[in-house]
Amino acid sequence: MRKNGTAPLAMVNTEVDLMVVTGAIISKIPMVVLEEFPDVRTGEWVIINGDEGWVEWE
């Protein structure tokens, strides 16, 4: 996906498995795992800090 320019800039999951984590690491896609994630609507900005594991949205 990265070669085609269609990879996500980041990932936010409530559940993960080994395949998802491995793919994110290999593709260098920041990923955060949250217990709950509120609805994000089209047009809202989301800031994801994969290093510290937090997400903000407006």
C-alpha cells in the first residue's frame, strides 16, 4: 500500500492481532490501541501520537 500511496497515515484500533501489528511495524505506520474510540466524523481532525500512545480529535 505504501508503494501505491494508499497506506494510512496512522492507525487507531480497539483490538489488534499479531498480523496487524507486524504490518504496521514493517510499513512504519504509527498505531495506537485504545479501549474505546468515539465516533469521528468526516472532516474532523485527528492527531495521533504513536510514540506516547494518545489521540486527540476536534
